[in-house]
Amino acid sequence: MRLVKLLSKVSRVTAFLYLFLIITQFVTGVYLASGLEQPPIFVLLYFFAFLWIIGWWLQEDARRRGISWVYDSGFLLYVAWPLVMPYYLLKSRGAKGILVVLAFIGVYIGAAVLGMVVYLLLAPEGWPIAG
């Protein structure tokens, strides 16, 4: 019941952000395990899509919480998103913000590790493996 209550509070933007992270980090993990380079188009699309989703999430979350945001958030996100996100979460949620940061880091790393494990377990003989 507690999980259902928690999931009902999650916005569509938050769900989209986590889904994006799970998929892209899983793919990153597969490429890391194989030792192959990611296609440049994937890297480029990931970079811009990630910044767009983070910006979208920040705007939506700030609007829901009644927090004013800087005028040029795009440049701020481009330059300092790894610092802005934890600061914003701690400022808007207090100590609970640490749990959100840890969940984000866990999904980010966990999906990549899962991608590596799946690749290593399922890669047919002769497929490249980083080593």
C-alpha cells in the first residue's frame, strides 16, 4: 500500500525522467561491457535529451511547489546541473531531498550495471567483450 501511495505522488515528468535514465543507462552499460564505442548520434541525443528532461522536470516541480526559478535556466542547467539538482532538491524538500538524490544516483548507476550484466550473460560467443 505504501508503494502505491508513493507512486501516485510521482508526476508524469518524473516517471519519464526515470524511464529515460533506465533505458539510456542500460544501453550505456551494454556498450561498456562490449567495449564498443557508443554511436556519436546516441551520445549527442542523450546529452540534449537529458538536459531537456532535467529542465522540464525542474520547471514542473518548481511550479508544483510554488518556487520561483531563474530566468535563463537553460544555460544554468548546461553549466551546472550536477550542482543545481542536489541543491534544488535539498532546498525544496529538506532532508528528504537526500533520498531523491540517492534514488537518482542509484537508478543512474544501477541501470548501467544491469546493462553490463545482461550483456555479459547473454552475449553469444564471439561477440566483443571489454577486457
